[in-house]
Amino acid sequence: MIVIMRHNASTAEVANVAARIEQLGCQAHLSEGSERTIIGVIGNDRAIDKAHIEMMSGVERTVPVLRPFKLASRDFHPMDSVFPINGISIGGKEIVMMAGPCAVESREQLLETAELVKAAGSHVLRGGAFKPRTSPYSFQGMGEAGLRILAEARQKTGMPVVTEVMSPEQVPLVTTYADILQIGARNMQNYALLHAVGEAQRPVLLKRGLMSTIEELLMSAEYILSHGNQRVILCERGIRTFETYTRNTLDINAVPLLKQLSHLPVVVDPSHGTGHWNLVAPAARAAIAAGADGLIIEVHPRPEEAMSDGEQSLRPDRFAELVETLRIIAVAVDRTLEP
Amino acid sequence: MIVIMRHNASTAEVANVAARIEQLGCQAHLSEGSERTIIGVIGNDRAIDKAHIEMMSGVERTVPVLRPFKLASRDFHPMDSVFPINGISIGGKEIVMMAGPCAVESREQLLETAELVKAAGSHVLRGGAFKPRTSPYSFQGMGEAGLRILAEARQKTGMPVVTEVMSPEQVPLVTTYADILQIGARNMQNYALLHAVGEAQRPVLLKRGLMSTIEELLMSAEYILSHGNQRVILCERGIRTFETYTRNTLDINAVPLLKQLSHLPVVVDPSHGTGHWNLVAPAARAAIAAGADGLIIEVHPRPEEAMSDGEQSLRPDRFAELVETLRIIAVAVDRTLEP
Amino acid sequence: MIVIMRHNASTAEVANVAARIEQLGCQAHLSEGSERTIIGVIGNDRAIDKAHIEMMSGVERTVPVLRPFKLASRDFHPMDSVFPINGISIGGKEIVMMAGPCAVESREQLLETAELVKAAGSHVLRGGAFKPRTSPYSFQGMGEAGLRILAEARQKTGMPVVTEVMSPEQVPLVTTYADILQIGARNMQNYALLHAVGEAQRPVLLKRGLMSTIEELLMSAEYILSHGNQRVILCERGIRTFETYTRNTLDINAVPLLKQLSHLPVVVDPSHGTGHWNLVAPAARAAIAAGADGLIIEVHPRPEEAMSDGEQSLRPDRFAELVETLRIIAVAVDRTLEP
Amino acid sequence: MIVIMRHNASTAEVANVAARIEQLGCQAHLSEGSERTIIGVIGNDRAIDKAHIEMMSGVERTVPVLRPFKLASRDFHPMDSVFPINGISIGGKEIVMMAGPCAVESREQLLETAELVKAAGSHVLRGGAFKPRTSPYSFQGMGEAGLRILAEARQKTGMPVVTEVMSPEQVPLVTTYADILQIGARNMQNYALLHAVGEAQRPVLLKRGLMSTIEELLMSAEYILSHGNQRVILCERGIRTFETYTRNTLDINAVPLLKQLSHLPVVVDPSHGTGHWNLVAPAARAAIAAGADGLIIEVHPRPEEAMSDGEQSLRPDRFAELVETLRIIAVAVDRTLEP
């Protein structure tokens, strides 16, 4: 932390701040500039609340030096995290495709979709059993019945399953059925839930909140990591901006930046990232070109009948075409996309 | 809902869309313009998923006509909702002041603060026992011990207590101690939690998410109302924008707009809305001038020692000065601020 | 400027950066922390391009210490700037009201409006002769004919006139007719225009860009000040956010913050700040309660016939009512609002 | 335009609105729903100011049906616009690379860079002679001397030149030297300047404002097209969001969306779109994968000595490596990238 004093701060005020820093267990290092005195805080200052300094007389503001995340950082863990999930591996050279419907709507719909996406090149099956919806009057998901259908599809296709968990008390139930626990964008800072999945024995797909910074995403990963679960997959899924022609703005910069800042795998959700099916394929190609470790895409055999997110779901044939073009792009970024 | 067809949509495409609308239980009303055909959907179209229309051939987009909230709307409930809470009343002519520390830190700190804010003109005591923090390494609140201290302060001062509840399973516990259940900004779309407080026997203070639109805030209120709890207080607490000199941008426009769109009481949190103590008083004055029904303000006797949010906490004497100027502004907006 | 080195930067890299800083005319002050070395740059570092340091080996990033504005800052000019404009004074204890139509539409319309707003309590007449419009097919203003009508209204009512200038070559013409030159939000970073009004002999009303930070607003003021014109009035007029129920989000926090950071007068435009006439009065009251030195408000005798911005224009009688409530709020903030 | 009446609007209010629409030259088409009456406006309603309807009694709001741009739209001009520029062609199957320094700093620097980027695969040379800077104390460009150096580099290398023009009066001068006139992001809504380049005999590279929607970008293109210049190249260069780890957020969705909405060529600027050199290559790859017609990239032989934007400039060798990977991605999207 660096403390920037006001331009007219007195010698006594500077001395008081320095004394406070030492009292809090760190060392103070003064630099007197022409217009300002600045004080460097030496030591592990993550424990110092900035208010304890900023509220002192003569202080203008403080500036953090250390990034607040540690377990999630590449400084702490320089090598890429690569972890196996029921026969596939994520974070390594292989690109991982996750596909399936927004919501499990029926046994027939899910099993049909699962077969189609597997044939088209998907490695993991996605599908929601518990659906967070902005309206209390919308379809809220099939619940446990949906989880059972997902498990059946896994058995039939061999694909591991990723599905959302919405509250701490659902964690044991969802863990019974799912291979990857998904934390939705609106729950990225639901700390009780992060704590619960941090103690679960399953990898976690952590979606970036639609108005969360990259730093906040990494801090939410830190919650999970610090509770003992080392298998966290970061997911960029679009952020909210002033643009209204698209549902969200896919933050493509986040992909290489997360790979630089963190050792955790990064996947992209171009369905939510764009909100419209005819932007999904270009955005998916962009994500792989930017260095993503995988994609999670909504696919529905009849989007015009989907119970949610139909407008951003690909038909299986379009998904299959997309996968073929991704194989070429994988070469350009020194990755592979296996059948 | 209005359906806007592509400019080159065929007669058959228009007919198909009309047929689909009728099949979904509504009537279709065609208007052929010079460049586009538009189709009005007559009937209660809240149940029609826009994707079911937008994915049809020849459709450009749909536009909603009805606001998605109903129980929260003034159309549905034209008169202001006014409800009593342990001796005070919110939503009426009287402005309600809520004040206290960000977090309960100790019995001494809370009781001292409670006496000071009551003397300065506060009607309700605020204080967090469970604290959502972006870092897993920060102080997370005193938990149930904090709730007991809040209850003791209520007994000593007579002020009702507002405190945050963070997960569905905490609702029974917090309800035992609190007069108003607070839903924090990061949980505004935690639907499991909204469901739980919707069944609780306590008024709810619902904070706008820092990334949430006014429509989404009203939809979250709708969740609570639709589960049977009619006592919802809306709280504007600043939104996230590109501006970095302030922690958040207080959306002052939201105050009169929420009063027009909804019958529910509206309070403002100028502490989070600005993020810096020396902006709190101007923002608080602005909120009352804009028509807010109350304020919730962080006050700490020694902000430089606060365990959280010290930089945005007022000292009790500054809070008392603020209340005096608010009494004058109350007159300008035909309200009263009682001692 | 502070230079933050990477956590594994070598001694040689640190030494190179220090040498570069000295070569650029400043002194380097090293602080070796447990996880990072930081280097304070002592001296006037405003001339050092951050890239010249950030591109060096071993550097993680730089952090500015000095605010980039100087002439606009309160550090440089601690007392409030108060300047007279044709019989009125802005920046002092007196609140200044500016009102009139968005655009001059005809002689009759402007003269009628001028008389009405003067009677209602306005001190300055606003009205656009050159109109920046997002569509090339919209009304673009009356041009010089509009300026002549504004001058006639000034003569009849005694009110000074504020009107927009859109390009450098218009500055001499507009200066002939106007008492205050307005720079529109979309031109806040039109540097050729800022240069031109910086050499004009008229006060400038500088509107904040709809997606400009407070720092950028002050830097644009700095352009004008540095070219010799000391009479700059800052104007908060709403920023662009994700909220769509309002045209813009009025940044009420900006009012007290600008007053703290700068000595320049601050006025607020609640018409653009909200975009809807029935939010204008609450927002105007909020602005005065937050400490604004004045308001600029769109008033039209028949908003439903206005050639632009009718939806955010007040009728004269509503403007008159607003002014009366502002007189009470002025008392609360120790200001006066004279007839 | 569709007019949505309030839920309690009277028959007389509906009739008045219908009469007004007919008076304004269009036809009114009523649809009486269960909760609202809506009125479709038939005819060319681009000329109707929404305020003329919204300010009428009983009206809740209006919704536009027609997109406000016409000449820029694909509806109006279904085929891709492809135009030749001094030996190259943009908008067709060939991807166009534009590269060079942010600013012309000296004859040596520019000629060296021009040779290097040409050898690495660039087709067009970029370089600024007039530089818009947020600080009046920063380097403002070499002016006409810089233009002459650009012309010399064109002669030596055969590459056409793109350079920025900042004000209407500079247009004749810059047109003398440049092959493509660049409109900078901060001038995207400088309508006097758009008017001037609309009458120039040169293609225009129009950068999206960092605060501008896609609709506004297309409306600014419409200004240029409507003044007679049909050769407009749209440029996505990142927008401003709440994220602070990157300078801007590259809106990758804008690429396919602009291609769908408009016939004009689309290029991407990954230098400004990210703000950091080590994110430029991934973002550039993403842009081509998403369907961009070209890229404009800042390249400097010694970024650590650049007079502006060094932190986001690629060294020539890294630029050359990037071009090689782009050749592979071009194949995936059915394009070519010629030497």
C-alpha cells in the first residue's frame, strides 16, 4: 500500500501516519516529493484496512500495490492448472467443448440434445435443473427430476455433466448428480454459496458476474480455493455495458488477461456473451482465437420451443459447423480440438 | 408484445407468426407499414417467451409493451404503501432515518453508537452481524453474537433494528432478532434468498444491486411480494459506472422514478452511494430533496478504527449536523422529519 | 508516479528503472517490500510518459500520484472562483438559474419563453442556435438567425445569454452574440474547439461528456484555462450507464466532488440529466441540495410542439413552482436564490 | 413508431393521439389490449419527433420500429460495399492490415517503421500528425511536417496512408496528403467534422466513440454518407466500461453485428481496444475470427521511447509473428490475407 498525503500535510501528520503503520505491524518508508509526500508501506499490508489510514488527518488517499488475490494468482502458482474430469482434461493443450440446452425441459429433449451435441464434437453436457429467472412467473427448472435426467444422459453418452447450483443447501444434492458445479453470474458474490462449493468434492465452473471486474472474479475464485477446492474454472460470459443491441458485451480482453494473471482454466460462454444465436459462432471463434481453454454453448434442437434462452441457442447442425471451423483456429493458437 | 417483421418478410411468414400468437392464447393484430409489418399481440402476453416468436422466420425482433412487474407497480396499487414497524411508520409523510455502524464490532461499540445516533435523530438502528466481503481474508462479522447485541441495543434505545441476512437458512435466526431484514446489493438476484424472505414475517429492505436496472430491482421486489410478504422497502445505494473517483454512482434519478413506477417506500444509502464520508452529507440532502422516504447511513464513533467501511462512515457529530439541515429540506418537499 | 516492479524483478532491472528515472530529470526512491519493490519518482513527473517506464523489463505497472490537472485544481487555487457576467455573478453565495428552450425555433417562441422564464426567476437565458443532432435528418438549428433572436431577447429582458458553439470557426460569430459560450457534451474532448474558446473573451460553460470521467472534465477545463481563459463553468449533465429507464444517469456525487477538487463554479443540467420532464424538478432540487452553484433547465411554453427535447422540457408554470421550492433548499445549504 | 398508452388512458386521449398522428402525415392503427391500448404509426415516421406524441395526455411512451439509419443499412444496400484504395481493396475477401506508429515523431522513426511493417505484411501505413490528447501539456503531434513525412513514406513503400483529421478546417490540408481520413473516437459525434469529410474525396475510417452505441456509430456514418461520401470504413476500437484492468473493453460482438446491420467494411483496432501490448495479438486474432475486414495496429520499433501510446504498441517482430497466425485464422473464416 502507498499512502499519498495532501499537498499541505504537516510534518506532524506525516509522522502520525508513519507511527500508525508501524503500530499495525508494517514499516513506513517516506518519499518527499516536490508537491506531495508519499509513504510506502513495507510488509504484508493485506491485513491493513485502507480506512484506518485514509481517515487520518493529512491523508489524501491510499493506493494498493499488491493484488488482493493470492491462491488464484500466477505469482503464487506459475504453472497452468490442468485437471482431469471424468475422462477429459481441462486447462491443457486440448480445447474442451461444453454444450447442451439452457434448461432440462424433459427426458426426451435432453437425451436427444445430448446425442446430437456429442456427435457434433462436445465433450461435456450442460443443462440447468435449477434456473435463476428475473421473473417469479417464469419457468424455474425441473429441480431434482432434471438432475436425474442429466445423470441418465451422462450414462448414455459418457459425457460428464455441468449444471448450476443456486444455494448452499442444494450443494449436496447437486454434487450427487453433477461432475462440475456451475455458479451462475448472479451468484458470483453469493459468499455463502462460494463457501459451500469450496468444501465440495467437485470442480466448479465460476461465471463472471455481469457487472463484476476481473479482480472480483479472481477474488470469488479465491474464496473457493481458500476453502480447499483447487479445481476452479473461470468463465467469461459477457458484461453489462451501455450497449443495448446485444444482451451483454463479451469481454474478449478478459481471456488473455485472466490467463496472464491466473493459473486457472478459462472458458467462454458466447451464448450469454452475445444473447443472440447469430452472433454465437463468431464470438465462439473469437474466444478460441484469444486463447480460451474451452467454450460452453447453449444448443437446442428446436430453439423456437425452448422454455428459456431460445433466442441465443444454436441448432445442433449450426453447432456442428462451428466446431469444424474451430479446429482450424485451434491450430493457429497451438491448441488441439479432438473429436 | 409487439412483433417487428423484417422489411422483406413474406406474407406467409407474417401469417405463420400470427397463427403462432393465436396458438399461444393471444390475438394477433397486423399493421402493414411502408417499410415493415408489425404485429400487436393482444391479451396477457407475459406468459409468451419472446424467443418463441423471435426465432420464427421473418421476425426481426419483439418489443415488450407491458412492464414485467405487477404487484410492485403503481398501476396495480395506486396508493402509496405505508407500513408500521415497531412504533415508526415508513412510506408516509414522515421521513425515516436509519443509522449505525457498518458492522457490529463489539457490545461497547454498538451500544455507544446506538445512543449517539438516537440522540442525533435516528429512528432505526442499522448494523451488520453477517458481512459479505469481497475478500475471504477480511472480517466476516460477529454472527449470532452480533444479533444478540443488536437486540440489546433495541431494548435500551427503543429503536427497531435492520440487519442483513445472507442465505435462506439464516432467515429464521435473523428474524428472531431483527425488525427489518436487509437483502444486500450482491444478493438482489439471489432468488432462493428472495423466496425465503418472501415467506418471513418481517419487512424487507431490498438493496438495488450495483449492476441492476430499476426494472430488475422491481422484479426482485416482485419475487418477495409474490411469496406473500407485502412489506418491501426499496433501497437505492449507488450503481457501478465507469467513474473511478467515487466508489459508486448514486442514481438520484431512481428516487423519483421508483416513486412513480411503484407504491413501495424508497430509501437511499448515501454511504455506499458515494463511498467517501465527505460526500455523504451532500448526497443525503440530495436524496431527501429528490423525494426519498428515508435514509440509511453508516455512523461510527471512530471511523479510523472501524473494521469495515470506515472511509464512508460519518462521525456522530457530523451525522447530527446533517439531520438538522435535512429538517429544512423536508419542508421544501412537503415532508416532516421528527426528532 | 510510483513504479511497481514485478514480484520476481531482478536487482539489475530495478537499477535500470532507477537510472531511467534519473535520466528523465527526476529522482528515484526505492522501497523494498516483502513481495514487491516499489520505486517512488520524486520531482515533477507530469512530463514522464508512463509508457517510457512501463515498457521496461521487470516493471508491472505505474501508479500516478499527482492529479493531472493543475490550473483547475483547488490545490493551485484554494479560493472559489467567482466571476461576474453582465450583471450577475456565478460561483458565490447566489445560486444562478439558467433557463430557456433547447433550440431557438422562432422569434415569437424565444421572446415568449424569455419573458416567462425571467418572470419565474431565471437569471440567464439559454437557447441553441446550432444544434448537434445524432441524425443528419433532424432539425439542425436556425444558425446565425437564431443568434440574432437571442440578442434581441437579451435586450428586451436584460438576461445574459448562453448558447452552444460547435466548431472553432464558429467561435468569433457566437462570441459576437453570446455572453457565455457553451461546449456541448459531445464536444468535451474536441480539443481544437477547446483551444479556440480558450482564446475567446467570454466565459465558457463546459458540459461533461456523457461518458467522461470527472478527471477528464477537469482536464478539458485545463485546456481552456491553459489557453488563457480563466472563466470556466463546469456542468454535470448526466452520464451514460446501463440503466435504460432514464436517458442519462445524473451523477449527483460529481457536484460535491467537483467543488472539493476544483475552484471552478459547478452547475447542473437536470433536463439532460434525466431526459424526462417529470424527473426534472426532483433532480433540480437534489442538485441544489448537493451544493451546485446553479442550474440550466430546458423550458418550453408548448413542449409537445418543441422541435427538439420536448420530452425533457418543463412548462413555464412548473418551472416557476420549482424555483419556489429551491428557495427553501437554498437556505438549508447556506445559499440564496434571489428573484 | 408505436405509441403505448397509459393503462387508464381515456377514449378521448386515444382519439387525440390518433388525430395528431394523422395530422403529422401518417396513419394511426389502434390495437386495444387487455391492459393497454397501443397505436401503430403507419408511414415514414422518421420525421415525427417522439416528444410530439409522448408529451400528449394519456401516453406512456413510444417505441421506435424503424432503425434511424438508412444509407448505412443493409436493408437499403444488401451487398457488401467493397472499395479500392490506391491499389488495395477493402470490404472484400481480402483482409487488410494497417500498421504504424501512434504518432509521427520524426522522419527516421516513420520511414524505419514503414519499411518494417510493410515487410511484416501490412498493406496500409498508419501514423498521426495531429494528436488529440487529454492533457494540454502532452505532445500534440508534428502537424503538417508529419503529413509530409507520411507522404514520403508512401512514395518509398507504396503503401496508402491513413491519418487523423481533427477539425473541419484541416480537411483540405489532410486530404492533400492522406489516402484515408481518420475520424478519432472523441470526434465521432463532431458533426461539423463529419459534414466536412462527407464532402471530401477520400475514404473515411470512422472510429467508434468510446462512449457510443452501435446505433450511434451507424448514425455518424449516415452523416458522412448523406453528404455524398460513400466510402466509409467502420472501426471498433473498444468502449468504456467499469473494468479498470484494461484501458478499454474491445466489443467483439460489434464485429458480426455491424456486418449484419450494415454493408460497410469493419476494421478493428486492438491497440486501443486493449491498451496493453501483450493483449494486442490475442485481440487481433479474435477480431479476424469474428469476421473483421481488417485491423489497424500500433507498431513502434522502440515502444519504450514512443512519444505516445508506447504501452500498447507492438514491436515489429511481434507484429510479424501475429500476421503469420492470422493467415491460418483467415482460412477458418473463408478469407485470405495476402503478403
